Amino acid sequence: MRPPDAPLLSPLDAGARTKDVVRLLLISPKFPESFWSFRWAVDRVLPRKRSVNPPLGLATLAALCPAHWQVTIVDENVGVAPADPAADIIGVCGMGVQFKRQRELLAYYKARGCFVVAGGSYASLCPEQLAGDADAVIAGEAEYVWPQFCRDYEMGQVKALYRETGSVNLADSPTPRFDLLDLSQYTTATLQFSRGCPYRCEFCDIIVMFGRKPRCKSVAQVERELDALRAAGASNAFFVDDNLIGNRPVAKQLLRGLVAYQQRNGYPFRFGTEVSINVAQDAELLQLLREARFEWVFIGIESSDPATLKEARKQQNTHEDALTSLRRIYSHGIDVLGGFIVGFDNDTLETFESQYQFIVASGIQAAMVGLLMALPRTPLYARLASEGRLRADVDGSDNTKPATNVTPRHMRYEQMVSAFQRLHVRLSSDHAIARRIHNKVRHMGDPLYAGEYGLREQLGIVGRLVFRGILPGGPRRIYHFLRSLPVLSPRKLPLVVVDWIAGLAMRDYVDRHFAAPDDPDQTALAQRLRALRRAIAKPLREGRVVVSMRQALRAEVCVAFKPTMDRALVKQTGLQLSRLLSRTPSRLTLDLRSLLHGHEGQIAYLLQQLARYGDRVSIVAAETLRGRGALKWPHFNWVLPAMAVGTPCSRLTTAR
């Protein structure tokens, strides 16, 4: 295993290409931070982890390549995209939330003369938006079109677009190249059993990409993938199917096969997956999930209002009271993560209160509440476009942010966004975290989750939770934590610990992203800039540091250090910049290109001060520092060096 601070080494660094070898570099762009990042948990509590899920799609793509191709996978969420790779082809994937960074990477490598290929779910939905950025675009499932691209590349006859228009038989899907991923960097390994969903939710893009008839792999295929994951050292696996029980008879066959696999191999895996809430009405399914060791399921609940669910064409959620269904799932010892949406046509400002009350009563700690977002090619997008209710000023790719491309029907847009922010603040309070734990634990049967590390590491996790999460919250949080402990049911204690970790991770995200004002031109920014300039007045006069600002959609403060950086300057600058980021929504660019060797200590001290807001901080640095820094400080936006030209405030290419 490569040490975390070692340089990125791969076949791509091995020199000139041999006659018959094609060197392929596959890159997963950095995700913008969201609730799904669980950044506080990954950074502050869990041991030796950098991200949640590895890029399964790229591992599958690698397995579809000819045997003589040399393939390297770089995930920007745990590693560094090389500035000057020795690659024949560079492929960049991306979901909607990665689209901006995907385009930046494609533009960077194409400008350097590399042959670039774009793919992923967003390229499948909107290939025309990437046509000018890539030499070839792969749209749709890759099992058939990617081998065709590989053949065409070797023959020098590459087409601009490869689009899957038929139905892929998943029997033809290979075992992903898990050996190309360092799975120790992730909290969870991933695999897939099926594609497609039988339902027709208006807002969902799954049926657009994969159809309404679920297609499945064989149990033998899944077992081979589990064998490969075991060989790679994984024990915590997430079936990424959008609905594992979309075809119930086949899903039951899979679960029976997983029960047998677990029994034969001494229960090496802990599983999680996504299902529809009607799993609760099938006693056999629930029992099989338990026997196969599915410790948790994610359910798209969306709303507790039957009228809203029918309006969104989500009738499968209306067969039974949702709380009754959830508590039946809990009774089998299975935890529930939930997805919720606000902003349907039937919703009003009162909906936010009903969502809050339902989520607290449900006990769901990892409650991902988003504003309704109209994704391209979905029925919702088409309907709202015809009604003139799509906002062109909002990126419609991430519904966990306080913005949406949908104009609501029964409330003003600004009211909805403000209520959305308040809802998250309420849900992330110590009181709401503790109440949800109580409401879950009292309905939870013998929980499957019993911790996922050895005793020593589990004690370390609890210690870090207490000293980094509970005690800093003061007497109120300590009280709510203590009252949530299941004194009479000690087997439920690991579940309570993981719920507090999830709850505080979401609170940390809310504090950093929802608490700051939305207006980029605000008095607070001017005040913080004046305070910064006063604190470093002498270094500013001497030209040892340069501070400037530009105004775009959001203010960006730029700070460039000269080679005479010292500890006192770093301390004062870091203190004032951290206050600026905490009290305004501004972005920050640090230009460290002038710093010579010997300043590593000062740089580390500065980044430590700003780490909490790293997703809003872009860093321009020499390649050696960029490589080491992106590994040690992965949540900052490390700029690809060739794109950082001109003044510190010139337009930069970053992983936002």
C-alpha cells in the first residue's frame, strides 16, 4: 500500500509508451462538499479515511479495457490528478455535481495536447454539453460502447460520440478492477447488482438512464465481485443499486445467495443498500436482509404527505403510514437513512414544519433534505420548462445546497430557501439529534450494527467523538448526549455513537454552509478585510504579502505570499482569514508560488487555521507542494499549475 505522503506512482510515470501498449488515465473529479461527504466524521473521528465511496464506474471501465492496456485510476477525492501525466488517453467521468470540475480537467489536459474522453452519468444525460470539451464522449452504459471506442482508438478511427441506445445485458458486465483502487482510503466499498427501477417518480433521472425494467447480474457474478473485494481488504460494502428490490423475486434470489456466501465465508461483509419503502410490507424480504447482514438501507421517503407523493408519481410510498413502515424495518435491527424533498407543487411554508416533525419522529439521523431539483431529461424538467418555471440562474445539479432551479408554486423562492436553511439548523441542534436517537432506539430490535473496527480503534473513535464533538458543545450537548445513551440496552450503544457522529458531521456542514449570509457584497466582508489589513499593515507596506479582491457571483479574496513569509505573519493572516470565512460566504485564493523550500512548517500552520473552510479555499502552489499538500490537505482546492497564470486573482482552474 502506498504511504499517504508518497508521490503518485503508476505505469503512466514509467516513461515512453511501448509499441503495443496504450496508457489510460481515468480520473474521478473532486466532489463539491455536501451532506454526503460527512467531512467532519472522515477528518476528525474515523481512522485513516479520506472519502466515503470509491469510483465504481471507473473500476468497471478499467475491466472493460483490452488486456494489454495499462490503466491507472486517480480519484481526486483521495489523491492528486497529475499535472503532466505520461498517458495516451485521459478519461474524466462525472456526475452532475462534478460537471464543473470535469470540464476544467478536460480543458486542462486537452490544452496540453492530451487525447481526452468524457463520460459518466451527466455525459449520459447531456452529451452535447461536453462535445466541445472532449475528443470523444461516452454516453450511456459502457459495457458495449467502451470496447468499441478502444478498438476504434487502436485503429485511429475514433468517433466524437459513442452512445448506448440499446439494453445492456448485465451478464456482460465484468468484475470491476478493485485492485486499481486503494480501498483503505474509503469508509465503504461499492458494487452493483441491478440497474433500472420499475417506478416512475417525476423528478428522477434513473428511469431516463437505465429504464423501468430492472436488469440484474447473476448471483455468481456478485460472488466473484465479493471475492475480489475481500482480496482487496474490504469488509464494508454498499450495493449502489438505485432500488435493490426493484425486481423482488430476483432480489430475494440474490439475498438467499448472499446469506449462503456469508455463512460459507464466516460473515466477512457488512452491507448497506437503497430500497423503496415498500420493503416494509414484505416480511420475507426484511428477514433475508437481516440474515444477509444488511445493517442499513437508504430510502427515498421524500414527504410524509400522501397528496404530495401522488403528485410526484411516487405511489409506492402511499400504501402504508411511513412511520409504521420505518418502525417495522427498525424492529428487524436494520437502520434507515432517508432522503427528503421540499418544494413540490403541493408544498407550502408549513411543509417545512411537518418535515421537521416527521424526521424527528422517524428517528432518521442521516436525513438528507434537499430542495426539489429539475434534472435534465426528466418528466419534471419537461413539465416545468413548458410552464416557464425553470430558473436559468441556478445550477440544477446539487439539491443539498440552499438553491434550486425550480420556481415553487405556493411560496416565494426566497422564502423557500430561507425556510430550507432554518430547517437544517433545527435538525442539526443537539436536542433534535438526541430526540431522533431516542425515537429510533425504542423501536430498534437487536441491531445488526455492532461497530466496524477492532476494540482499540472503536475506543479511539469514541474518544475522538467525546473530545472533539461532545465536550466542545458545552453542558447542553453533554446533557443531550448522556440522556441519549441506551443504559438498559448496551448492544445499541454503537448505533448511538454512529448517530452522534453523523449528526455532528451534518451540524458542522450546516454551520459552515448555511449560517453565512447569502449577500456577497456585505458590510461584514468590508469589516473583515479592514481587520486583515490592519493586522498585517507592516508586511503589506513592505510588499511581503499582497491582498486583493474581485467581485463575481461571490466575493473572492486573494492573498499572495512572498518568500519572506514568517510565523508571525502566518499567524495573523490565518486568524483574520478564518474569521472572514466564518462570517461571510466569500471564497479565498492563496498564492504560494513564490515560497521556496523551508516554508513547509509555516504553510502547514496556515492551512491548519483554514482547514474548516477548505472547500472555499483555492491554493496555487508549485507542483511539489501541490502534490504533497493535496494528499495531506485534500479538502482544499489545489490548482493545476499550468492554469494558474497572471495575478493571484486571475481566473484559476480549481476543484470546487
